[in-house]
Amino acid sequence: MKYLKTIMILVLTVAFALSINSCGKKESGPIKVGVMLPLTGHQAKFGEMEKNSYELASEKINAARKEKGQRLIQFVYEDDTGKPDVGRAAMEKLVNVNKVAMVAGGYSSSVTFAAAAVAQQYRIPFLVNTGSVDKITEPEAFNLTTNDGDKFYIYRLNPPVSEYASGLEGLLAEVVKPASVFIIHENTAFGTKGAKAFKKSAEKLGIKVLGVESYSGGTVDFKPMLSNAKKLNPDMTYMISYVMDAAQLMKQARELNLKPKLFVGAGAGYTMPAFKENAGVASRRMVSATLWHQALPIPGAKEYFDGYVAKYGGDGPDYHGAEAYAAATVVDDVLKRCNGEYDAATIKKALDATDMMTVFAPVKFTAYGKKIHQNKVNTYVVQWIDGTLKLIWPKDLANAQFEYPIDWTKIWAK
């Protein structure tokens, strides 16, 4: 009996010691953060730029963390292929298999919204850096209300698509003063919402909307709708497209000799280096709304741009890359403020308190209208001049003179 009592005491002592050791043991491995991007498929050019930017940021972030003896951050990438059903599955995997602390990324609006529903279901913080359809940060779309901030786990660093053209409005009102516009857009959530928002902007500026036509992504022949535009002879054509469609639209507009006073893109494909590469001479003097440019007086913007070119070559990143790089630095800042606790509630609380400058823009999540957890961002206007994307508006921030009016016959000559 005495022997059994001694054994029991030893067992309990060992168990207690193990319990203390386990409770006091700190995680030493990297903090896993999911990143969902289109790495294959027709949106892969965007995904590649954004992944490169996450990796570039990761090098700097982890070098600083290592020096300070802090846990490193491991970005775990999932390819959503640009398809909503794949995006949902990617989010499921990041949450249930990879066991990430939070998720960032999200390019396509339709994919991002689908994945956001999964993130909301699992109550895991999701920092969106590009998906722009308005409803992504509207709790009503997730059966919540604007008062349910404590239950809403979706945050967005970039502006909603309805605000993309806000910077463009000044250029149109003060300089171009078009009387009419023809709108062409992809029939995705991003394209449809963007077209609706610009139609509203045009009407506010007194610009007559002569027509609005949509197309399915991957369309090869745009000439029927471009011919319709030519017949109506608008002062301006406004187009919302991803990069390969954007290039094809402008090449065919040139072939048809469609010559409005101005061709304007709504960001997306029209600011990508791949647009210039694929559209060739038809990209010349194209104007586009944009969310960022390396010439802006934002701390670190030019450094990021130059670092990207040095590492990956090419013409450098546009606003998509800057959004991704900024998201990575926000993730780093948020996790630092979690004080070693990386549960969803703690991360969410840190996201709520975010107030920082990034290479993209200041980031502070706020509420307005139907939206909550939405960052407010200025928008700008760029133009392809001599093979380079130049910032032309607002005038006080421009690094090039807006080239207008445009002699398309001369500009499009080989």
C-alpha cells in the first residue's frame, strides 16, 4: 500500500511538472498567415505581381524580426485560379489544414467575396488587399448589420470599386470636359459595379452616357461592341477589363479606327506592364484611373518600386503590387501588437486599432455608409507616355504633363 502510494505521488508530480512545462512553453515556429491569390489562370499576371510583393516584404519583415528575436512570419500561398469555387476551397484549406492565424490577399472581386463568406463562417480575420466589389465590406451581404463590428471578420485595405473613378472626375471636369461617353465592361461583379458607379459619376458631371455594353471574360472578338461605339461617336470610351481583355480591346479599337477624344480604363488591366506589352502601339496615350503610383509623396513608395525592379526586373509594379506589399506590412504590424497571442479575437482587436502608413497609403479601418472595416484611399489618374505609366492627376502631384488632345493617327502609327 505504501509502495502504491509512493508511485501515485511520483506520477502526480511528473504530471504536474509536465503541465507547468507545457503551459510555460512558447511557440517557436513561424506564425502562419494565409495568402490567397490567382497564381494560375487568366488572372495569373496579377497574382504573380502580388506574390512577388508579399515575398519582397517578407524578406524585410523577417530580417527585422530575426534581429529582434521575434517569431518569423510564414506566408502560406493558395492558388484560387480566379474562380469563386476554388477560392472557397482555398480558404477552407488555409483555415482547416494549414491552420493559419489570419488570411490576406484576395484579387478578383467575385473570388474574394466567395472566400470572405468562408472566412466569416470560421471567424478568421481576412485582410483583403485588392478585391473591390463594394459588398465585401458591407455586413448586410453576410447577414449582419453595421452594428455587428465585433462579429465581422473582413477588413479591406484598398478602396471599393465605386470609388475608383473619384480622382478621374477632376480631370474630366476641369480639362477634358467630354460631352458623351460609351462604357464597356466585363460582366463580373467588379466590372458591373464599376460600370454602374461610373455611369452615376458621368451623369453627375453632365456627361451623356450613349451606351453601356458588357462582355464575358476571355472574349476574343470585341469588334461588334466597338463598332457600336464608333457609330455613336462618343467623346470618351470608358472600359473596365482585366489585362488581356484590355489589350485586345485597344488593339481592335485601333484596327477599327475608333477615335474618341479619350480612351479611359478603370484601373485593373490598364495599368499593368502586361497591358503595354500585349497592346503594343495601341496602348499609347491610354489614360486610366489608378490607386497608386511610385511618384506619389508616400514614404517608401519609390523604395518599394525600385526594390521590386531590382529583384524581379521588368517595368516594375503598379498599384496591385503596392497593395500586396502594404498588406504584408499591415499583417506584420498587427501581429506585433498581439503580444504573442495569435487567436482570432486578439488579431481582430489589433486590426480594429490599426493606424499606420504603408507604401500604398495610410491604413485605418473605418465605417461609412453600409461599410465597416474599410480603409479610405485617394485615387489618381495615369497615362501611358513613351512606354511608361506616368502620373498626370491631380496636377499638383503629377510627374508628367497630361498629353491632350490626342492625334490618334499619329500616335498609333508604327
